[in-house]
Amino acid sequence: MPRHELNRHPLAPLLAGVYRLAGGARRRRVAQSIFSLLGRLEGHGQRSATTRILLARDHGVRIGAFSYGECFVPGAFAPGCTVGRYVSVGPGVRAYTRNHPLNHVSTAPFFYEDSPPNTQDNPSSKSRLIIGHDVWLGQRATITPGCSRIGTGAVIGAGAVVTQNVPDFAIVGGVPARVLRYRFDPPTRQALLATRWWKLTPQQLAHETSLMTGPLNAERLIQLARTTHDARRTHTNAPFSDATTPPSSPLHPHPA
């Protein structure tokens, strides 16, 4: 993702060094303490560049710009998770990417954890989970390995247990989770996806506050499409991007 979208504090290299020396990649309490401090210095999860770098490198979790919440807690999201932009993650949310075997004599990992990954003898091989943009994950929702994709604009109800993929803009809830309804009708869903508004930064959308805060209607949708189209053409100082790849190195300070 473009560097300007996230903050890097001058003390970030020092804290990254402390994290490494203290074993933050293996010790979750150490990681949580360092991440909490980095969040305060770099603008919390929504804008912290260094936290994203460490999560991607050591925990296998990639998080897009302007997302926040439990996904920044080490271990809350399993390796192989990718979180899009503007995602809201409630307290206690957990995402898993591997299961225990149900057709073996034992479900205990003691009997297969040393097997090579991605083999028949190791049924716990990791899957991947992609969470789209502008998703809202309610408090204590659980995403199981049966789900590999949560669509853009989806809402996961509090306490839901998601066992299968969730379509774009679907509202799901329950145990197991099922689609309760969609936020918009099919034409509106398609038109909203086509705008790709989440590629814009908050600064680019600052003058369009009324568009983002009011109920969606035809007029707002047309204006939103015009805004994103203009952003592509003008190539302002905030490039049009939706990458979830963190900046390449936490060791080059960038003013917060």
C-alpha cells in the first residue's frame, strides 16, 4: 500500500528491535505490548504501518489501510488471513484457517503435527481467508476454516459462527451463520462494487462526507462513482490503490 496512507513514527525502528529481541514473534504478550505502544505512536490500528509489517512478517496476517480492531491482536487471526481496507473488527473476533481431523483415530495434533504440510498425513494444513473491504465483523464472531472469503461490504453479526463463504453485502448471523438479508438490491450492489470507493483515502473522501454518512440512494451512488472516476484521472498525491501489502520495511522511520 502507498506509504502516505500509513504512519511511521521515528521510534518505530527501536520498538521493532525490542520486539525482535524480546521474542515478539513467539510471545504474544510481548507482541501485544509493543503493538499497543506502536498504535499510540502511529495512529492506532487504522494508520500504523509498523504494526502491519510485523503482523505480516511474523504472524502471517495482512491488513489493509484504515482497518482496525481485534485483527491487530496477535493470534486472534490465524496465519493466512488477509483483511481488506476500512474493515471494522469487533472485540473477541477470531478467525481460524485450520481444522482438526474428524476421520482419524484421534483428533489430537500430537499424532500429525510433525508431518510435512499439505500432505494427506497432515490434515491440519492451513487454508486461506480473504476478508473484503468495508466489512463489519461483530463482537465475538468466529470464522472457521470452512470460510475462505467474506465479501466486500458484508456484515457478520455478533456471536455468529461462519462456516462458509459470505457474499458481498450480505448480513449474516446465527450458529451456524446464514444470510439474513442483503444490505442493497442486486443492481445497487453491482454499482457500488464498480465504484471501488475503498481505494480512496479518507483525505480524498473528506469533501464527500455527506456521501459516506447518509443513506445510499441513486443520487449519492452517481456522485460516488463520479468521485472515484475523477480520482483515477487526476492521480493526486494520494494514489488510487487498494493493496493490502504492508510497506516493505519497518526500519525506515517516517514521521507520524
